[in-house]
Amino acid sequence: MNGAEAVVESLKREGVKHIFGISGGAALPLYDALVQPTAKDITNILVRHEQAAAHMAEGYARSSGRVGVCIATSGPGATNLVTGIADSVLDSTPLVAITGQVATRVIGTDAFQESDIIGITMPIVKHSFQPRSPDEIPWMIKAAFHIASTGRPGPVLVDMPKDISEAKLKEFIYPEEVHLRGYKVTREAASADIEKAAELVDKAKKPLLYVGGGLVSTDAHNELLALVDKIEAPVTTTLMGRGAFPDSHPMCLNMLGMHGTAYANWAVRDCDLLIALGVRFDDRVTGNLARFAPNAKVIHVEIDPAEIHKNRYAEVAIQADAKDALKKLHDAVKPAKHPEWRQQVLQWKEEQPLRYKKDGTLKPQYILQELADITRGEAILTTDVGQHQMWAAQYYPFNRPRQFLTSGGLGTMGFGLPAALGAKFANPDQEVWLVSGDGSFQMHLQELATSMIYQKPVKIALFNNQHLGMVKQWQDMFYGERYSGVQLKNVPNFKKLAEAYGAVGITVNKPEEVRPAMEKAREVDDRTVLIDFHYDPKEHVYPMIPSGMSVDEMRLQPDE
Amino acid sequence: MSNNPHSVKNGNGSLRKHTISVLVENKPGVLARVSSLFARRGFNIASLAVSSTEDSEISRMTIVTQGDEGHLEQVIKQLNKLIDVITILDHTEDDLISREVALVKVHATVDNRSEIMQLATVFRGEVVSLSPREETMILEVTGEEDKIEAFLESLSKFKVIEMVRTGKIALVRGKRMT
């Protein structure tokens, strides 16, 4: 067995079923190992750009909870993975990226297709490995999966020099477990911390839960529901936390932050206890930190100690897995009712719901409401980045975790289509919709080919306003409507583009065409369908708390 | 920030120097991971010394960083996230034996040579090289940072040609480990 075969055998031992990537010179031994009969349980998906391979692996991982795997050759193949790796570190996605590398004897000589991918990715990986002997490989792959999937999940890079891939192992021994003395994961909440937290919860008059991606990655939604029902506290989620708490629950306040609902942001302003679960007080959530939750004590439950006290001091810090902490907190608190607080929050929800101007023209928010209705809120939704992303987060009702896949931390345009395909590979029986924009979609539209060839049909709702809409919105609001580098114009013809790939294309211009187009899209089950929705570029995302400001400066949808 | 009761601890914003010992796996690339982290997070390195330890698999980095308490807390927590970092000890409050070494090349003529040598003696320094024809002398001094600073200060009246100085190394007095 050579090094490359040892990599593939190790992937099998880790239960890997799909890998996404593109081959090349230094990756040839790895790809040769993937066509051996012993590798038949692993589907090797040839994509059209390595960055898309990384995002596909991310979509696969986020929708399934399993580690996503992508592969690329050395040099440009490896550097093309960089944005996907950065995306996964910021959104804490378990990812193992395998790269080919030039042979060890020429490393450092600027050999053909050489790039120092270990050095390039150092600030954006959880860890990286480069074996110097084929016998190190089984241990390294085991360690890579262990590191990627435990604690705060994240990306691990394994860089495979070509000569190491080709060299023979003495013996293949796959370790049962790996011991890393510099890597200790605390999972269990300390009982002293739980007691202190329970004391704050019992005393609180206006508790609020602020829930993020950490809750999704620990599958702690049932524990969250139990706690919420016991202490009658409203819940707001971050962008990454959408779906961690069901929108159908009366105490759900939807998203908080820059484009969060008015009622969520008002609840943050007025709460006296903020229970922060698997969140990192990101600037898009807090705005001006000094004025964020100004009346609240904070309980911060977080697996990554570096996030605790980083942006906001926590009166009680619980460094633990959210699931364990929630279970224990649930048992430690007294049942409570907060009728006045509940009444207040419900009143805000009624007074200032998400709304938009209905003037008979096609509105993006309407498209999402129709999509929610026709899919009964059950589809897996992926998005790209921009206005459409915020509308999708606001208007689509998410009722289960891993249902909403979006690029939150890095804000990567182009994430959506590959992520949708990754989700479809992991969940072939589920309906997967991509909500994208005309700007973002053009960053990875080549993956339409992957969807056709591997028969992974997804539905694409393209929000086409012929602009980089969110940038235009900022230029409208803060740069005196001086449009600079945002006009995409009406190119290409997306219907024809879809058809060129063998997919179905539909163009929609009027509200009454939305429903029939979606019905038609849902009838097609053997091909990807793209619906090109054209609407007014003047439409803005509301509410909005401008960058660095607070809830007091929140701008609501203007009344006409 | 300092007026905000919710802000992270900032120890009155005082920019103290903190000495930390970082025990790391003795593997290629570890120094790059540590220095890359300092660069990316905007942490400052006032001094850095890397050495072997009594265990051949472990290296020690003695790092002096300057910043407030919140800064130090982040430095330590972020370093802890590196897989190759085994333990970190903050010696801010410890009773430390610390040393730096400086080598200083000075222009030394027949007239001022003895004065320079006297000065070195005061600081328990040594003359490690003397080239009368080229009128240079290299002095070595070992000690805590303050002593090195004072030595350099008193040498400033002479013509210093070049100077090199190590990072700080330190051990905690007594049984407590560094």
C-alpha cells in the first residue's frame, strides 16, 4: 500500500462517502487510489472549481453534521481552496481539505505548481499536517478528523507531497484513537458555573436567549426547547443560528442584529439577562458593543474559551458544549413565568412585524413568502451573500437545525450553489433550494454542470436586480447614491444559461407569475431548475442598524 | 470602552509587560504558527527566545508581550487553541529568575579602553574580544532586562558600532514549574 492508498483507506475508516475535488499533477497518486476497487464506497465528485469543492464539502457537512472532505492538487488547486477554508473556519464547519504537493526533494524551490499551502492557510485552519513519511499518514488522517469535528469544529489541511503519496508503507495500522497533548476539549459544564448561572436565571425578570451556530453544531435544539418552556424566555437567533429554535414557537423572535427584527433588537435592549449560547458577539450582531444589551447581565455558554470575554464581559462563563450546559441548566433552574415580559415581547412582534411595501410590483420578500408557503417551510435553503441572504433569513420560516446554510462570518459570495449541491449529496431525498443573487450566482455558476452530471437537481431562486444589491444599498444610504462598481446590467440571460447546461430556466417579472413558476420547478425532479426573478433594484433590506450603531439608530421600512 | 461596565477586562488600560512560557511540540513549523498568530491578532512581541528543554520532544518559547490584561488573556487563549502548544504559563505574578545576554561592539582607543573595561566590570560584564589595531572591543553582559538597559545607557557616551541582544529567558524560583 502506498501513501495515497493509505489516505483513501483512512478516509474509508472515517466513514467518508463523498469527496469533492479536482485532480492535477501532484494529486495523481491520490486520484489513482480513488479508482482502485477498494475505494468503491467513496464517490469521487469532479467539480469545476476547487473553491466550489470546498463549499460543497461545507454544504455537505453543515446539512449532515458529518465532516466534509475536499481535495485539490498543488499550487493553483490548493490556493483555490483558500476561500472555502477561510469560510469554514469562520463558520466553524468541520472540513478536511487534502492537497497534493510537489515532492519533498523540491519543496521550497518554486517548482512547477508549488505553493506553500501550509504557510498560506496557517491563519485560517484549525490545524494542518504534511507527512514526511507514508507511515505517518493513518495517524494524521485520524487526527485531522478528530480535530476538525470536535470542540469548536473547523478546517484541517492535509498536504500530501507527491513522493510521500507514492512511497510504500511498512504496514497500515489505523489507530483507534489519537492522543494530542496540546488539544483538550472540555465538553462538560462545571457544576459551580451552572449553579451561578441558575441563580441569575432564577432572579431574572426579563431573560432573553441569544442563540447561534454552536447550538446547531451540538444538535442541542431539543434541550433548548425544554429550557425555554421551563423559564418562559423569548429566543432570538443569529444568522448562523436560524433553525436552532423553531420560528413557529410563539417565543421565537427571529434574527437579531444589523438586519434583525425590530422586536428582537428591542428585546436585547430591554432584557435584564442575556443567555448567550454558542455565539461570539460578532459585530454584525452587536453593532456598538458599549450599547449592546446595556441593561443585561450575561451568561455565556461557549466551547471556545477564546470567545469568552472577547467582545463582551460575561458575568457567568460556562466553557462547555451547549448541549451539556443546556441539560444541566434546565435541571438547575426553577420553573418561571414572566407574564409582563412575555406580553411586552408579543406586543412588539405585533406592532412592528417584518414588512415591505406592497405596490403590485414583484417584491423579493413576496418571493420568499411564496417559497415558504409552497414548500411548507420544509426545504433546505442555502444562500449566497447580500440582500437576498438577509431576506431569506428574515422571511423563510426555519423550524429545524441544519435547514439553513449560509456564509455568515466570511460572507462569501458564490457559496450558495456549491453548498446546495453538497446538501443534496448528503440529503438526496430532500428538497433543496438555493436563494441567490445575480452577483453571487455568477461567482460559481459553473457548478450547474456538477448538478447535471451527478443528477443532483436543486431549485434555484435567482434574485436578479442587475446590481450588487447590498453594496448598492449602502451607497444609497451612506454614499449619496453615488453608484460605484455595482451595476451588473442585464447580462447574461439566465434562462438560456440554465438551458445551456441542460437545466430548466424560467423568467419571472410579475407577482402573479411567481406561484406557477415555483409549481413548475417543483414538478421537475430530474434536473436543476433556475427561476430568474426580476425586481426593482431600489428595494432595500429593513430593518437596518447601520454599522457600529445601536438599536436606537435602527431604520425601519419607511411608510409611504 | 473603559467607561462601559460591560466591556472586557482592561486592567485600567495599563500596558504592562508580561512574560509567558509556552511549551510546544518540537516540530517543524511551530514557531511559524505562533508568530503568525501574534501577527494576525495584532499582538505585540517584545522579546522571544526559543530553546530546547529537558524533554527532547518539547521546546520552550519564552515570550514577552506588552498589553493590558484583556490583551494578555486573549494572547493566552488564542495560543492555547494551537494544537502544537502544550501548555502556557503566565509569569506576570511569579518570582522569576530571568536573563538576557547582550554583545556590544564599541570603538575603543588606547585612551578610553580602560574606562570602558572598568564600566564593564561594574556591570559584571566581560571583554570577550579586543582588536587593538582595529580599535574595537566586544563586551558581553548578562542579566535582567533593567541591567542590560542600564549598561547600554552608560555605554552611550562611547561609540557603539553594533549591538546584539537575546530575548529573555526565565525560570520560576522554587518548586513551581515554569
